[in-house]
Amino acid sequence: MPNTQAPFGFRPVRRVDGAAWSGNVTQRKAQNTAGALNRGDLVKALADGTVAIAAPADGHVVLGVYVGCHYLNSALGYPIWSNYWPGSGAVGLVDVFIIDDPNVVFEAQANAGTLALADVGATMDIVVNASTSGFSKMALNDGGKGVSATVPWRMVGLGNFGVYTSDGYDSTSNFNIVEVAPNNWFNQPGAGI
């Protein structure tokens, strides 16, 4: 059955060693003018020590996957917890929560083609699709798969181990969901700004 093109960014599913993901996140700061962040977006380090949404070719400055934020809302006058950072409306810096553990495995959708079992080990960059829903629309740049130390993701398996259970898990059709692990994130040995 053909898969629907519906990118959702990156969602944690387990650890590389097979253990369950513990839910651990790291708190970082973002400027209150840094731009919007959606749950599941990849974030990068900036020179001033804050974070912002990652773009294709950001490589080793990638810190992790955004999962939420906390900020003092300038219009309401009280703190807000949210999956979505709209990019403005905060007093001071924004507390941003990210998954930065290089041993977490994430699910993501291929942007255009099909990623097969033979592609396990291939590395890929991201494709950024705009979102205002609060949930990421990032996908994997399957057209640029290869072996590179400068892109953020490495494919480690097919989504749901290649077993079709619902839309997105047909591993023989375009836009399939696969499992990826960090390839070249900031907190990995040898990486850095």
C-alpha cells in the first residue's frame, strides 16, 4: 500500500543498545527572536551558546531534537510550557528542551524515495518543510544518501523492523519511515563547532 507523504520530524523510539529511551532531555537556551521551533525539529548550536532550528548542511553543529520549551509570555505575563516555540513573544531567553543523547534511535520519513534494508548504514541530511502546526515537518534527504561524516543522520533500520502495520511502514513504497541514529552531532567524540 503506498505511503502518504506526511513528514513528522524526528521522534525517539529506543536506544541503539535496544533499551527503551528514558525520556531524558537537556535544557538549553534560545534567543527570543531565534525563530520558530516545532516538536521533532533538529536544532543546532549558535556561536553565542544558544540554539536555533537546524538547516541542511549544518553538519556537526547539530545538538539534538527539540521536544518542548518554557518561557515567560510577554503578553500574558506568566510562564508557558509548550511543544511549539512560535519564535517571538517571550521575555528574556527561552528554555529549550532537546534530546541530545547520541545513542537514541529516532524514526523519520524519507522525503521523496524509498529507503530499503540495503540502505542501512547510509548517512543523510535533512529536508526542512515549513510548519506552523507545532509539529515538525522535517524529513530525510533520501536523494542525498551516501557515506559522509558531515551529515547528521545514519540509517540503522526500517521503521517497525520492516513490518507493515500502518501508513508509512510500507518499506517498498516512497515516503517510508525508517530508523536513524545521530551520525555527526556536536556532543559526539571528534565533533564540535
